[in-house]
Amino acid sequence: MLAWLVPGAGHFWLGLRGLGTVYFVAITLPFLTGVALGGVKTTVNPRANVWLFLAEMGVGGYTTVGFLASQALPDRPEYICYYPGADVAQIYLAVAGLLNVLAILDALSRAQTGGLPVNHHELKPGGAPPREAGG
């Protein structure tokens, strides 16, 4: 739930501070870039494109705040962005949402393995990857 509200928060909670910071920056920057390009009134709006809005919901905390802000703003021309800026902005937000879904899945798998990567069973006890046969 934490990773859905704030990108990287799930990793932070697991004690993986560096990885949590990387996820936070890698997901927050595209989301904020999309909002800056298209404006909150146009981009975080389910009426503009339902499918892209569903992808944006991968970053639930940001999308919820953005949606509430877009509903509070009046429908004035200076708050609305049109093609091509609006389309590019929505793609940025959708990519950020889908990246956060991947981050959530990674946090869930690391929570099940005690913070180790999913392929931890393939590592040698010393932490080095196994050598290939014949090499």
C-alpha cells in the first residue's frame, strides 16, 4: 500500500533505502514532468482518456492529489492544454504509473524473500553469481 501511495516507499519500509530513493526519483520525475507539460487540469482527468488514466492510477497517491486539484480548478483556457502537449503529458503520467506497478511488484517479491532479489537462490553463499559449466 505504501508503494502505491508514494513511489519507493515500499522499498524504504523494507530497509532498502537506496533502491527506494532510485524508484522515488525515477517515477516522480516523469509524473511531475507530465503534469508540468500538460497541466493538472488536462492530464489527471479520467474524461480525457480513461485507459491512460487507469495507467496513471499506478501512482495512486500522486494521481489522487492531482485529480482532486484538477476538479478544484475552474475550466479556464489557461489551465487547459491541447494537442500535442496534452497527449505527450498523458504518456509521461501513464509511464510513471506503469513503472510504479513494477516497483510495487518488486517490493512485494522482496518482502517475501527478506529484501533479497527474486533470483537470490541462484547466488552462491558469498554473493557471487554461479559460474557457468565449462567456463
